[in-house]
Amino acid sequence: MRMMRTEEQYAARVAGGIREAERCLQCHDAPCTKGCPAGVDVKRFVGLLQKGDCAAAAAAIERDNPLGLICGYVCPSAETCQKNCVSAALGRPIDIRALQACAITRGRMHPASYQAAAACGGELRFLREGAVETVSYLPDGRGTVAVVGGGPAGLSAAWYLKQFGYQVSIYEASDRLGGRLTGGIPAFRLSPELVQGEIHRLTEDIAVHTGVRLGRDLTVRKLFQRGYRGVILALGKMRCRALPIEGAEAAGVYTADQILTGSEWCGEGHERAVVIGGGNVAMDTARVLLRRGVGQVTICYRGGSLQVKALPEEREEAFQEGIALQLCAVPLAVQQENGRVTDVRFSRTAPERTPAGGTAPAPLRETYDFTVPADMLVFAVGYALEEADLLESGIAVSGGQVALKERYRADVAGGFAAGDAAGGRTVVEAAGGGKAAAYALHTYLREEGRGYERSVH
């Protein structure tokens, strides 16, 4: 078994970016652009790469996605821009994600050209209901605004609000900015040094307050009382879910968060692990376990192969590293001895369609239980918002996110939401959502003027 070094392999793809760009057909209707949640003009930046103008290509990307370099490493492009690529019918789609990383990496090597190209702003692009909308803006914002949450959506929102002319403050509950960028994506997929460099770049001239938690330390009402004209709620889903199965209190049971952040397990004392889940978090968790010395790792997921949510490349790399996958496996109980995990018992099921279009496990005609030997169990079944923090701050919650009166606008005057708090799932969606929420707040403040009234419930 050989550990895949994703970062090194991906660097080789980035290095070949110009040659890859030459494959682009420059389609008239550019279906790739209609698939980017951040609204990046894919056709334009790839065309600039074809001409060798990396600085202008980088500026074109970052005008609509300030997290463009990070997305160049972790964006699920196979499900977004590349999914629509016409070249897929000719063999394989253009590697747009690698081209994005290539453009920004090379473009920044020429600071003067890069800064000159970046200064030509004034327009933003949004993806709305499958169509791209372009709007113009003036940097005429006045006064101070606050962003609650320093993850991808909060960083994007704060950066755009600064471009609009506001004095911006970020309030972050943890001791560092980044959210899942710094506490959830393994280093072999995304360099921590790269992330810190991007955070530093994005937060220049922005006031950052860490260790300040909504609900416990401040409320939206208090922010307005301090003189902030508007607030963007960009809280992330940081509470890792677990399943209420029998025996889940045994020693050796963890959540994915504890593994990925290294907060409560540093790689000692376990030989066989079971990871429950079927998304990218489950794949990342399993691969981290291998790297920390666990000899045998099995991912168990209740759905079938078509329901696995992890990206195809994530699955492939995990399998090449020797990680096993059990499908149609619903966890029933953790078996233990002397209070420690010894096995995990499952029921074999078949996935069936639900009325809402999703999948749910259904017993087979001849259902049966089976066990997987393990001394460690990790739940990687998703994350949730800390709804209590929002409710204590007077913010309504609906469906696991901030209740919205309209797109990005919270049910409180001057309050908007983005990222996980508004239904975003990925870094690129967070970047696009942060931009859209910032523009919505800017539009609101320009329309309302300085004399508008608020009522915070």
C-alpha cells in the first residue's frame, strides 16, 4: 500500500496548466461558467491563460472568488464547472480546478501586472438559478459593518465589504480564522501554510476579534448598539453529529472533528477503525487514520455506490491507499468489552428512493446482521449549526440554518446570512454566498441611508 501525496501530485497538474488550457474550445455559451457557484468567468480566465497572461487570469478569478487559490485545491469541480464542460464528450473535461490554481500561482509571480489587473474592478458576477448575472458597484460604503464567523463565507463577505468601502470587523468564536479550512481539511489535501497566507491577505485592514462567540459573548442587538450599520451571520456548522446507537458511549468512539483537528486523539492505541459516513469528511477521516498509524480502516455507509457523496477522486485515492468500503450497512450497535469497543454491528440493507428524491435504507428480502471487528469507531455523518447560539442572540432558525426573509436576508433589519448558516455546503459555495450577502447588505445600506431604523427581536 502506498500513501497518495495529493498535494504533490496536484502540484504537477498545476505546473502543466498552460498546456491544459490549450485544450479549451472557448465555447460561445460557456456552459462551464454557468456551473460555478462563485460566478467566476471560466471562459475568460482560461482564454487569458491560453494567451499566457496569468496575471490577468488570476485577477479575473479573484474578482469573483477571493478564495480562488484555495478552491483551486479543494473545489468539487467535477460537480460544478467541469460537469458542464463540452470537452468531456471528446474524452475528458478541462481540468478547470488545476487551471485556477495555476493562474493564481503564476499570476502572483508578477506583482506589478497582477496588481494592475486586480485594480480593474467595479463588476461582480453571480450565479442565480442556472444563469449568470453581472452587476456594477461603487465603493461608496460608509461606516462600520460586522461579520460574525471567520470561515470561508465570513472571509469572502468581509473582503467584499472592504472593497465596497466599509470598515469591517470579523468576530470569530475560535482562536483562529478559517473555519473548516484550518480545522477540517487534512494537510495532504490543502497546505496549512497556503491557507494562512490567504487569510492574512484577505484580512488586511480588517479588525479581527477571535474567541468571541455569538450568544455567549455578544448578540446582534449589541453589535448594532456598538454602531455597526449591518451584520452578516456567517457561522459555520462546527458541531459534528453522532448517531444515537447502542454502545456509543464506549471508549474508542470519536467524531470526525476529533480526528481531523487532533483535539482528542493523536494517533495512539488503535489498530482497526470503522468510519461511518459516505462523504468527503468520511474519506478524509479514514485517510488521516491511516497516516496516524491505524493498520486497518473500513468505511461503512448506509447507501449504495451511487449514493456515496464523496468526490470520485477522493474515493479512488482512499481505495488505492487500502481503505475498505462496506455499502448498504446501517449501524446498529457498538459491541464492547470492559467499556472499550471490540466490534460494530450492522444491518445489511438496500437503498430505496424517498418521496423527496433522496435515499433511505430499506431491509433486503433476506436481511441479515454482520459485525466488523474494530477497536475504534468514528462518526463522520455531517455537521450542524449551534442553533442555541443563534436563538440566544434573537435570530430565528429554520431547517438547520438561519431563517431568511428573502435570499441572504435574515429575519432582522440589517442582518444577512451566508455560508453554512444560509445553506452553503462547500468552500466555493461559501465564497459565492459571502459575496452575495455582502452585495445584498451594501445595496440595503445604500437604499436605506443613514437614517433607517432597526428592530431587533
